Amino acid sequence: MRLYTYFRSSAAYRVRIALNLKGLAYEAIPVHLLRDGGEQLQAQYRAINPAGLVPAFQDDYLTLTQSLAILEYIEDEHPKVPLMPKNAAGRARVRELAQIVACDIHPVNNLRVLRYLTDELKVSEEVKKEWYRHWLVSGLEVLETHLARDPSSGPLCHGHTPTIADCCLVPQVYNAQRHGIDVSIYPHIARINTLCSEMPAFVAAHPSNQPDAE
């Protein structure tokens, strides 16, 4: 298995966590998103992922380029350490929490969107930062509400063991903290992040522990 990754990419971070939780060995291939105009935009990488995004995941002859699809594939192929509940309602809830992060918060704050704001729409750095904080905070508020109101929430996003939802939550909290957002005002999110951050699989996946960390 090969994972094309960038140490700060939250989408790649999700996959690293899941691979670690399942104890799966993989080759990490760094793709620098800022160097030389972005290695992800060069033809060699676009042949792997036409969107020019990370991560990309390869297993034998299979290539997947969406983090949630990669997480589901890993779950189906390697079910020994489950990252999804057994019942349909639980699985749907975990997907819902994961998609709040991966579909609502992350896409509008992706590097290519931020670059479009500054390079094409000519917004200032201050306006760009406000854009980022607005969508991140509004998304975290929604996620916190879901976690607070559902009795299926345990110490972690769903029960007592990590799921795909936790794999998505922790990288998003990392992004929030990098941008000076105090996540302690979201007690459920903060608790889950603290508990996960003490687990070896999450520690090993942290951006600062990657070979391409800067």
C-alpha cells in the first residue's frame, strides 16, 4: 500500500490515522503542496490523481483519491480492527459526523480555494483568514451540537472506540488550533481530541511526526 501524502493535509492525516489504528504498513510518498508551485499540480502526480489533491492511495492495482472512500475501503478490506459500528444506524451516524468535517468544513477551506480567493478574486489576507475562520467555526458548532445531543456519543465520537468520525475530527481540530481557534469552547470536541491525541495511532499520524514535516 502507498499513500501520497502531505504532512499538514487534513485529508491525508485522516487516512494515516486509520491505517495506524488498523496496524497496516504502507509506504508514505510525500507530495509537497507549496514547493515549486505545488508538486500536486505537476503532470507526474496528476497522472495518479487528476484533481491534483492529496491524498491518493494505492493498493495493488487500485487507486483511490477521496479520503472517505479510502477510509471505507480500508474498513471493508481490513475489518479486524473495526472503525465503523456494526448496526446500520450507528454506521450512518458515524458517516454523518465524518461528512460534516470532510464535506462541509474542509472543502471551502482547502488550499486551492484559499488560493483562488487571493490570486483570482484579489481578496486581502485578512479577508481570507476571516473566510477560513467563519466556515471552520460554523462547522465546529454544528459538529458540537450533534455530539452533544446524541446519546450514541461516548467518550469518543461514537462510543468508546475510535471510528472514521474520530479520524476526521482530530485533523480538523489541528487545523483550528493552527489558526488560533480555541476549541475548548466546544467541550465534546475538545474531550474527544484530547483522548484521541493520547492514543499511539493518532500520535504517529500527527503532522509533526511525518518524515516530510517542516
